[in-house]
Amino acid sequence: MLHQALIAPLEESGTLDQAQRLCLIPYGFLHEVPFAALLRKPPSDRFLIEDYALYRVPSATFLRQQTISSSASSGRKALMLALGRDKGRLEGEPALKFATDEVRTIASPGEIVRLTEGEASETRFKQLASQATQIHLAAHGVFEPDMPLLSRIMLEPTSEDDGSLTAREIFDLHLTADLVTLSACETGRSFSSSGTITTEMDRVGLIEAFLHAGSESVLATLFPVSDRQTMDFMQAFYERLASRDKADALAETQRALLRGDASMSNAGPGYRDMRHPRYWAPFILVGNAR
């Protein structure tokens, strides 16, 4: 069990006696591991997220470079885009029936620019992204293990752009966001975590692209996620983000789903019990935890 190999020795030595959160710096295949769902051996059978809030950073050097975001003092502006309901089949994927509802219902302090359906274009994103202190993209994510710079978020095309927001294009952006949320499938995967390659040099993916472009942190997914359940997850996450930092907001959301809290069971028609780890464990926070 991974918990016994990675976490238990630290707990048994007393290193984590006062710890309430863990900063993870994965290596190799560990980038693919949903650490929140690591399970203690019986009779405890507790998930790691029940004991610690979790976040990841690309390297130990990144920790030294972190600064507290100044965006709160300069006024908050959120940019939220949702791919149109009938556009999912562009990539052979089911249509995103709940992406628009997700963007219309999640809350964020300050000014919010919501672009849905035909307005949620790659062109508009590029025009507005540099002004946003928070970015939320509810769309399809496409991971390209053999061509990582072409891993992409699918938005609406225009005469100026093809609607495919690639990692290559994101690297060239200039962002000041304290959080970018990639509400799409497999947005947390990177080149060297996709096969036998184990080097940690020059990792390439959507997370790395957004961090390089200037975002302080990225909320992403490790594997495919359900459209409807992702909407419910994001609504709960942003509610908690209003009064907690990013790592605690993510942890509390995952714990609420794991417990099957009554507040989550009122999420509306079509709500599904989300206590299984496949609904809450894919979501990871990379970068500044504050």
C-alpha cells in the first residue's frame, strides 16, 4: 500500500504530529497518484484527505519563490468560461450538458465575467485572461502524451483562433491570477507522467504552462471526470473558497463529499452520491496553497 510506504514512516517517527496539511513534490509515476485517496491499513481505513489538506508544488525551489497574492488588495476579477452544450463532440466526447450551469452558478468575490456558449471563445479568453485574478475554464481537456505542448482546453473557435487553447499558447500568456481552475478531464497530467519516462526535467502540461504564464496555483484533474458531478464539486469548492484558503477549501470539499454531507445531497435534480473516491480524488491543487 502506498500509504504504508510513503506516509506511515513519517507518522510513526512523529514528524507529522502537528501537521494539518502536506505539501507534496511527486516524482515519476507518483504524479499520477490521487494522494487524497490513499488508504490506511485496517482497522483504520481512513483516507489521507481525512487527516491532512493536500497540495502539490513542482519542486522544492518553487516553495522558496512563493509569495502571498496581492490580488485581494487590487480588486478581484474572475473570468469564467464554459464550452457550449453541443460542442463536446468536436473531440469525440459527450456534450457538456452542465458546463454552462457550472459557470453560471459558482460564486466568487468581486467582479465576475461569465462567458458561455458562443461567447466562450479562445479569442475572448486571450483578450481577458491577463486582467483576471481568478480563472475558471469548464470545457473539454485533451491530454497529448506524445506531443505535450499540444495538450489543450477546447473552447469556441473564431476567425482568429481555432478554439484549441494549447499548452504552447498558454506558455506565452502573461497572467496575474492567484488561481486557475481547469474543470475538464485529465488537465493535471504532464508529459513525463504518461509512461516509462521518469525524468523530472522539463515537465510539460497544462499545469506547467499556466504556472509559467504567471498563475500562482492551478486546480486540475488527474483523470476523466463526470460533467454533472464536476459541477456539484465546483459549486461546493467555491462556496468554501470564500472563507478558506485554496488547500483547505479543496480538502473540506473532498471531505464533505466523502462523508455524504446533507448539504451536498441537496445539490438538485440528478445529484448522485459522490462518496466514492472517483468523484473527489481526481482534483489536485498545484502551486500556492494560500
